[in-house]
Amino acid sequence: MTDNIKDIKDFHAACGIILNPKSWVLLQKKDVEYPWNPGQWCYFGGKVKEGEHPYDTLRREIEKEETGLHLDDIVPYGDFP
């Protein structure tokens, strides 16, 4: 884990907000040993791999790596550096 945010390299990431039919938001709580936002409640997502579309990143991260949930729709909100 790094104590200095300047030690973290820049990378492109995709982040998703998961809503259920009642518009409740699903969050994840990061492990206290996780390097970014340890112990904090966060949205889902992760690093965009080379050649990967951000939508594919969200599907990989949310459906396969983080929750096992199936994403019915992905609606873009924005792209921020």
C-alpha cells in the first residue's frame, strides 16, 4: 500500500453505478488492506485494459470479478480524465 497519492500511476478506469428497479444504489466496501480508498464504500469498476472498451471493462469487473450480477443496460454518464 502506498502512503503517497503521487506514487499511484495514471490509468484509464471505468466506474459503474448499479441501480435496482427501486433506484437503490449498490456499493462495495473496500477491504482495509486495499490500496485505494481502504475501508471505504465505493462504486464498482476498474482499470481499462489496452484495447478494451470501457463498457467491456464494466462487464468484466462487475459481472465476473466483483459481483456475478448480470448488467442489463449500461448507460453512459461521462468520460473524465
